[in-house]
Amino acid sequence: MVRVKICGITNLADARGAVQAGADALGFNFYRKSPRYIAPEKARAIAKRLPRRVLLIGVFVNATRRDILKVARMVDLSAVQLHGEESAAEVARLSEQYPVIKAFRVSQGFSARRLAQYGGASAFLLDGFERKRRGGTGRTFDWKVARAAEKFGSIIVAGGLTPENVGSAIRAAQPFGVDVCSGVEAQPGKKDLERLAALVRAVAMARNGRRNA
């Protein structure tokens, strides 16, 4: 079963739309330089109005452990997702209190062996590479890299996923989950609920295809 995470949630309507479509997890971006940044207080207000079954993931970039834990407790996050240059030791310490998803941007020459040192991570997110942006780039990568990485843990594929290509990504990568942001947006920070529903349907079709293969 491939899990679906919809990232870059900035408002209650989009959060509810993602849950109703069948998303397993929602992502709140707490990186202030992101166009999808959401204040912790606003994320907390949204979280309180969502069903408990949906997982809430906080996205951070090179934040201090103290700040991460403060936000995680305020919003009642299910896990934290780290998109910076966090060390293996930092991930291990943080994982003692919250599940950690460690993100890597996959550029040319990327080696999946890098993941081996992050034993404290609960999962790894592989994202398309863009030098000046941390996620939400709309860039894909060679999904076969994810197949090579799965020996090191659960793999989540991100970067340029859309309703049109997510099935191909799942068949190529066979990931634990997919993380989608810009591919289901009307504009940065605002989801297109029709495309969001179409994406979840495409994931379901790919799931069935994998079971029948």
C-alpha cells in the first residue's frame, strides 16, 4: 500500500479537501522562506479541526532541535520532516521524541548509500533537486534511485509528482509513499481540489496494478 502525503497545506479548506480525497498525511511547512509557509499557531488551529486518523507532518529546514520540538508539541505533529543539512546525530536525538523523515535532494551522482548513516530516521524522502529551493520545486528525478534506496529504509518519493505521472513513479520506484505539493496546486499555497482528488485516484489505480502484476 502506497501512502499519500499532501504537503504545503496553508488553510482549512485544502486540509479538509485532502482528507476527504483520501490522503493519509498532510504536511505543514514551517520554513519561513517557503511560499507555502504557515505559522505554527495557524497550523494548530487547522489541526484541531481534522480527524485524528490523518497524520500531521511538520517540515523544517536547519531548525534547532528546541524550535522543532516547540512547534511539534504546539501543533500536535505526528512526525517531523527535515529538509536541511541536519546531521545523523541530530536526527538520532530528535527521533527519541518524534518519528523523523529525513529528506534528500537527488542531484546527478546522488548515492543512496548516504542514507545508511541516518539510522535514526523512520523514513527517507527523496526529492527533485533545485539549488535554491527546498522542496515544492516541481522537478522530478530518476525514480530508479528510490528502488536502490529502499534497502536503507522506507522511501517516500517527492518532486514533480502530478495526477498524470504518479502512477509511473509508483511502478518505477515502488515506494512506501508519495509526497505531492505543487502538482496539485492552483497556485503556491492553494490546492486545486479536483487535481488533488485525481491524484489520489491515480495512486489507487497504481496500487491495484501492483497487486495484480
